[in-house]
Amino acid sequence: MFWNRWPLASLRHLSAKYYFSDMKIGLLSDTHNYLDPKVFSHFKDCDEVWHAGDIGDRSVIEQLEAFRPVRAVFGNVDDKVLQTDYPEDMRTTIEGVRVWMTHIGGAPPNYNPRIKKFLNIDPPDVFICGHSHILRIKRDPKYNNMLYVNPGAAGQHGFHLIKTIVRFEITAGKVQNMEVIELGKRGAVVA
């Protein structure tokens, strides 16, 4: 019903090979103007990087785009330029897995009212959001055992104690090899 509606700007860095093959995804959120250099080593084997919003400064997304193809959604701190370049919602199907990524989504069972309305109509296989800065990965049996993923926050701004990112694969219709990666304490100086 709602799948594969992407503004063309969201697709500009992707080639056709990414639509039809197994994929390794690097997922992050809530960078808030800061991109930890360790992200690049942890995502070096990824086919794409996905950002679940609150990118912050345009330079963050430019560094990611120079590194790998990027799929991103805008968050509540992102300016009008990022809101023009990236959608509020990304819905796509990869290897038969329906994915919905947005920034403000809530968490099971307390989803944002906008999100809950659509989950009740047509839940995805994987729902990804950010905003809370709380790392959480779990199944939601209420929505066909949908996989809920919030990668936590990768930036320095917020109340989270540890910066986190997530890496996973979509292969043959399944999400596999979900890994949580800790980047270190929020506010720690990178040497």
C-alpha cells in the first residue's frame, strides 16, 4: 500500500544493483552535527548507510554520501535543505523485506499516533526510527512480529551515555546478523 514511495532526491546515489541483491546495511541516527570517525571502519563492508534522522549539519550527510550510498530521512532538528533532500518516511522492499524508516516513531507498544495509524493498516516487516536516543531492537507481536529497530544515538548531543550504531544484513527475505556497535561514551574526545 505505502511501499516504494521515494522522492527522486533520495535515490540519486543508488544504482540498480542495490535494489536486487543481498545487502549489508549500516544504520545510525541522531548524529546531531557529529560523525564519529569510527563509523567508517565499522561500516566499511556495508553496501549502504541508512540514517534515521536528526542528521544536523549537511557535512555529516556529505561525508556519508562520499563513503557509501545513503538512504536517509529527516529528523526534527534537520533544516529545510535536508528536509528537501530527504523524506520524512522511507518505505522500500529489499529482497522481499518491507522496511519503513522514519525519525519520530515511538516504541512498542507506545508508537507515535501518526505511525500507529499506518501500522494498523499495513505494518512493515522492519520498522526503523530514531529520536529517543534509546537503543532498542525487538519484535512486536501485535504487528505480525514486526522487527522494531532504534539504533540509539551516534552523536554527542543528548542524554544517552554510549554512542551506538547498528549493522545488519538483508538476505533472501530475512534480516540477519544484527549487530549493535558501541562507539564509546558520549562526549568522549576522539584521539
